[in-house]
Amino acid sequence: MRERQRRAESVPERGSAPSVGSRSGWLPQHLVAAAVTAVVLAPLALPGYVLRYDMIFVPRQTLSWEVIAPATALPRAVPQDAVVALANQLVPGWLLQRLVLVAILYLAALGAARLVPTRRTAVQVVAALGYAWTPYLAERLLIGQWGLLVAYAALPWLVRAALGVRAGERGALRRLLLAAAVSAITPTGGLLALVVVAVLVVGRYRGAARSASVGVGVTLLLNAPWLVAGFTSAGDGRSDPAGVAVFAARAENWAGPLVALAGTGGIWNAQATPASRAGLLVPLATGLLLVVAGCGVPLLRRRWPTGVVGRLGLLAVGSWLAAALGVLPGAVTVLGWLVANVPGAGLLRDGQKLLIPYALLLAITVALGAERLAELLAARFDVTTGRVLLVGAALLPVAVLPDLAFGGAGRLRPVAWPADWATVARLVQERPGEVISLPFQEYQSYAWNEGQVVIDPAPRYLGVPVLIDDTLRVDGTAVAGEDPQAARVRDLLGAGEPVAAAGSRWVLVQRAAGPPVDPATLAGLQRVYADGDLTLYENPQWRPSPAPARPGPVGLAHLLAGMVVLAIGFSGAARRGYRVVASRHASPAEGEGG
């Protein structure tokens, strides 16, 4: 009788269940989030910077027009680089990197625990680990795309706020916009937030028209920096269709790419894939998760408002199909045409990055499915059996992906920047001018970085415009870039002409990154600095040219987006201040009644 009563209390009926997770287990939620963060980011306890693929943090990144709105390149890092440069004025780069990565892991785990509609702490833990310990997070972390993972961590909070908006919760719309603002640090994250807000907030409920118009309108405005920068760039925004095959989801084991995507893996870069993903039992674990998730769907439909589960399911299925476009028969041709002819469609080439809504719904439904199965086992056998199942569900993500721990099994290792980088940065900032970085390639590898591949750090470290080759070479396939200035330099070098003919003021040779540069390439240049791994040359033929006219709309877009973020933050602070003042002046009766 007592056990039946306990089960009845743990599984509320429709209308009495919380639409989002209970805060009653706030201490275990925070402990699990802290534990996941500590285990994954343990190597960052050492000093230095983690430099891997797209993850570059420097001691102090300069805020410039090239950061705000690249003149010729596509705005893939807008407004991410500008946000980092602003924060870097207050916080040194090594600390900023740690704050960002800790926030990603911590908030992803905590957000999933808060979102799952249950009062059982163990189920919240299952959701937290199911979302913060995934192949998706591991692979995007190992490829250095921390800006995309910011949107990953923000999505549970965005969905939670959307549920609050539909329920008429006070302050929910502000929380929704704050989560959208955080997501919009990258173009992909901003688009994801816009779609989620449009799908979940638009509907029929009290105040729907106002909430939908404000939510969608402000989220669109938060995307303005990269949208306007893209429209005003010298490039035409179209991409090389060869990238469709290169960036397509990849099989990680015997089950193929579609099963890899079903487990939230399948990133195109094998070097960013944990070794455990090749395990023979991984597809079976993925199938088990899908079965458990199916058991959790009825509970989710009962505990969330009517229609919300279907909308989130639509987002999840849509994100999975978008991720699979590169491997689905017939879809490859369509995607290739879009990429080659529609400006901005290159965002769809790396479809696996769009899996975020699918990963969230999978984590939530698996947690609820585990709760349902635990209740059945408890009724059939005893409470201990049900608890063992919940412990197993919580530990399953760790068991099948053990090499996410300790910085991806040691692949996230902090290193120190060589001192000659600071010297070169000081020299070019004293006499500003465009820099050409050699070897002319997008990604470099340095012995001082333990051979890890990393995007050329010169554009972020030097604080002046830097030309690098944006052609990406993967397994012998060259995917052409979109920067016309980089193409001009590439053609010069291919023809054997001196790089001085490009007209840039500086040429930086990174000797540690590749074979020696042909002396003919450096003909006509004057060596200014040579030490360590870097040699800096100045072009005596350089003549100052009028500064390029930076489009006013780009600055205005950033200003408006920044003002929106500040307004959201100040409104939240004002509401909290009002509640504090009101509570201090409340009568004893009011205090007891609140």
C-alpha cells in the first residue's frame, strides 16, 4: 500500500504534473552539473590555453571592424569574435576560455535537469547526464566549436522559458529572450533560437499574439549582426558544393551514418570523433536509448501542455533530417544546388551541427522512459530494482563514451603561447597594415601545441586584418573558400609570383607550421623580426590606401543587438530589485501569505 502511494505521488496526472522540472532537488542538480564539468574539463586546471581546430583564445583579442564585420569573408564568427574581444578587455584570455567552457558543461547539465518534467531527483540526474555527456557535445568540443555549444547549453533554458511563456509565467518572456541572445553568438545558434521561438511560442493561448510578436521579432533582431554583415560582405555568400560530400555525416562504426546521427554523433571530421564511438556495442546502446525514449514519450505528453510535445518533436525530427541530408539518396543533389546557388545555404553543409533539438528531446524522453520502466520494475519486483535501473540509465552515457572524460582523453591540453607572438603583434599594431600569413592555409599545426591542428591564430592574435587561405582540404578534397582577397593571394602564390605583389604591408612566416617558404615568394620584402618560430617581413612597396568604407548598417545592427541584450539584463535586475524592496515593505500578513 505504501509503495503504491509512493508511485502515485511520483507520477502526477495530466494537469497536476510540473510542466518543467522541479527545483526541489536543486542541490543534486548542481552537484551533478559540477561533477560533469570537473570530469570533462579536468585538464584545464593546468595553466595555458587549449588550442584545437576552431577553438582559439589569445591573451587579449583586439576589437576592430574586421572582427565586427569581415570585409570579404563570410561572417561565420559574427558576433562571436566581437563578443570575445569585448569580454577580453575585462578578462584575460586564459580565464575567459575556462569561464566559457565551464558555463557550457554546467548549464547544459543543469538545464536538462530543470527541464525534464518530474519531481524525482534520480530522473533529473538521468536527463542531466543524457544531455551533457553526448557524442554531439564531445565531437563539437573536440573540433573547437565552443560558440555552437553555447547554443547547445542554452536550448534547455530556451525551451523551459517557452513553456513558461505559454503558461503565462511572469518573467518568462524575458528569460526566453535572454536564452535567445546567448544562442545568437553564432549564426547557427541564432537561427536555431529563431526557429525554436517561432515553433514553440506561436500558438493559441492567453497573450499569444504579444508573446509571439515580441519573441520572434527580438530574436530576429538578435540575428541582425551576422545577417547584415553577410549582406554587406564583398563575397556573394555562395559556397562550393564539393563541401556537401566532405561535410556529410560520417559512419562511426559498422551501423552507418544514420545510426551515428541517431546517437547524436556522426561529425564529418574523424579526428574529432572519440575512439569509443567505433565500438561494436555502440549501435546497440543507441537502439536501447531509442527504445527507452519511446517509453518516455507518453509521460512527456501527459506532463507537458497539449501540442508542445508535438512541436518539439517536429523540431527534433526536422533537425535530424537536416543532419541526414548529406547522406540521404537524392537529397545530396538538392543540397548541392542550394549551396551553390543560394547565398547563406552553406550553413546546411555541415548538417550534423543542427542536431541540437533532437539531442535535447532524446535526453528528456530517455529520462522519462527510465522513470516509467523503473516504476514498472518496482511494481513487479521491489523499489531497489527500479532504482538500479535509474542508476544504469544515468551511467549509460558515460559507459559508452568514457573518452569524453579528462578533456576527451587528454586531447584538450593547455599550452603556453610562445613569446614571439606577442612581439609580432606589438610590431604590426605600431604600424598597422594588412598581413599575409604563410604557410598560406587555413589550419596550422605546431610542435609547441603538441601537434594539434588549429585554425591559423594570426587573425585573432595580431589585431589587424590578416589574409589566410580559406580553402579547406579534407582527405585529398579541396573545398573552395568564399573570400575573394584570399583567392587573389592564392592565385599569386600558385603562379610563383612574389607575395609582395599582393600589396599587403606585412608577411608573417610561421616556420614551425610547415616546410620552408620558397625564397622567391619572399622576394622584395624586408625582414623586420626573426626569433623563435616566427619571421615578420615588411613590404617596402606598400602604400597606404584609403580605409575601406565600413557600412553603417553593420555597426547599427551590432548596436541594436547589444542594446537589446542590455535591456533584457536591466529589466531582469529591475524586477529582482522591485521584489526585494516590496518584500522588505510587506506587512507580516503579506509575508506569510507569499
